[in-house]
Amino acid sequence: MAVLLAVLGGGERASAQCAAADLSDNGVVDTEDLALLLAGWGTNNADADINGDGMVEGDDLAALLVSWGSCIVAPPWAMLVETSPDPSVVTDANLRAAITATGLAWRVRDTATQIEFVLIPPGTFNMGCSASQQYGCGSDENPVHQVTLTNAFYLGRYEVTQAQWTARMGSNPSQFQSASTQVPQAQVPQRPVDSVSWNMIQGFLSQTGMRLPTEAEWEYAYRAGTTTAFHGYTGQLSGTNADSLLGNIAWFTSNSNSQTRPVGGKLGNGFGLHDMSGNVWEWVNDWYGSNYYVTSPSVNPPGPSSGQYRVLRGGVWYGVSYYCRASYRNKYNPGYSGLNIGFRVARTP
């Protein structure tokens, strides 16, 4: 088999052909697909007819063997960390299928910066007001409206750290650079970078080929298929509206001891993202519009074309649970920097 594969499969395989040969739709062309092809041999079984010529025969077998192995690839700027979504992390079978269907790896690490990303697949969700048990929604979180994102994108698994910022930009603007009882010196570089304005971040993005997520991308990624105030996690896979449970996923006023914490210290959501609630506010790309949801496009909304403020999401170490909800919208002047503000990067495959 190995010799035959070497003869038939030299060089990169076309992803479209690989997807066609993946008869079992599991992201890998393997013995399971070979068995399905042989079961349809000599017939016009459309499910096994890889080349679409109306007959399952030798040409289909050759196409399958050429595509043998994983159909899932990492983008050229990244190193592969994990090909397929881990079912213990991405527990929703529909989300796992959507990730696999993109043909892209679930977890990758940017080669230049070592920032880790997870893949967020295309999808449709309801964007807007998700009240918690203690807090209702602001007027700018309404109306709830359906949004479709048509393109897969990578989103940083964690907020950008002080170490990652400093390695690229040469200096550290953060206020939380000292060790504390809760954060030993060795872990300080893994605190999120803070005191970065939206304008400051543009230099980091232009140097790395990264971008900020749109507000819609951010909320879709936060929710990971849930509709509750706070995203799901191990033990509460469908999410929760209980403010009393927020400490499982967020550093906020009740548990932060008035400081940022190293990224990844709380439970992640159904895409494998951490600190989407709490720690530092996260800039997104959009201008802020208090009534934008009234006129927002239903497909790939980019935010208003202009404005005075940029949007931030996710809550903060000194804030109450109100700010950590999936739908809460904050805003600041793009030139503002403070010890409450950081960011998370996105990248186009």
C-alpha cells in the first residue's frame, strides 16, 4: 500500500478531491472509506462514485488512494497543533462537523508569534440580548437578530499575553507587570497585555498579518452554540444564566483580587476559547453604534462605517457579572488605553 501511495500520491493533494474521497465524512481518507468504495464496486452507487462518471471502478479507487490520509490542513502561516476538534472540548457534534467540513485544522499555532488559534466555522446564530438571573440587557443589545457568518476564521485561544506583545513590539505597556501572591513572577508574562488602545493594536496587527474579530464574529465565537448569558463549560455544556456560576469561566470582581490573571486559568467554552468572559476587555474591529442592530446586515455584519467609539467585549477583572454576559457591548475612544483593556486576535485562513 505504501509503495502504491508513493506512486499515486506524490506532491500536495487537491482538497476538493480529498473531500470527495472522504466517503465517511470524518476528515480522513482511510480504510473505512476503502470499505465503502468496495461495497459499491461495479455499481452506479453515487455515494462511492468519487469521480462522478456513473460507475464505481478503478478510477475511483485510484482517486481514493491518491487522497489517502488526512484531508485537513493547517494554513501556510501556522504549525499544526491538533487536526480535528477534541470531543471533550467541542462537545457539540454539529459544531465538530462544521469545523471538519471546512477542511482546516482545528488548532494551529502561528509560526512567527507562537499565538495559538482555534478554528471557528461558518454558521448562523441569534445575536443580541442574553439576560442573566441578576441583570437585564442594555438597549443597545436589542433587537435580537439572526446573523450568518459565511467564512471560517481562526480566533486566538487566549487573550494576547504580555510576552507575546513584548516579543513583537519591543516593550510592555501593561500596568500588571509585578508578581503578586496569586501570580508568581514566572507567570507574569502570561498575564494578558493591558493598557493597549485600539490604535496601538494596529501596529501589532500589521506586523503579524492578524486582525481583530468583528463584533458578530466575537459573539458567535463566545456563544459556541449556546443562547445563555454565559457560555457553556464542563458541567454546564448548554451554558448558564446563573451569575453565581460565572467564576467557573471568568476572572471578575468577585474572584480576581483586583488584578489580571494568566490566560487560560478558567474553563474554556465549546470552541476551546478561554477568558472570553472577564480578565480584560477585548477590542473588536467595529465602530460602535447604539442602534446598529436595527439596521445590521444579516450576513457578515461589519459594524457601522464610522463612529466616535470602538466596541469592546467580554467583561473585565474589576467588573460585575453584568459586563461578562455574551451580549454586553462596551465602547471606548480608539485612542484610549487603560489597565482594563487588552485584545484577542483573529486570522483569516
